[in-house]
Amino acid sequence: MWDAKSSAFGDLAWFKLAEPDTAVAYAEHCEQLWCTTPHAVAYLHWLHPYPKVMRERSEIFAMKEALALGA
């Protein structure tokens, strides 16, 4: 299970990654890198459905849903 405390970002920082300003800053900062790195898009297409990534993503969504429902 993904543990926010063991994350390099600290407690519940994963939640802040969903903020629009953070997403825009990431896109602006990394766009040139992703566009000029050979095979970057192919790597993302491989990574997105990878079982461990999907499991982690589902755990994060479950935490976000629990927070939204006030659990």
C-alpha cells in the first residue's frame, strides 16, 4: 500500500499534486523534457496500465474518495 509518510513529499502531499496550479507548473516545467526525450510517450503508455501503478493509483483514489466523503 502507498504510504504518504514514506513519500519524498511528506504527509498528504500527494493530495496537493492534484491542484490545478501544480499540474500547470508541472506541465510547463516538464513539457520540453517530455517532448524532446525519445520514447517518452511510449514509456508512459507502458507505465500507465502497469499493475503496480494501477494498484497504487486505485489506493490513492480510495483515499481521496474517503476524504471527500468525510470518512
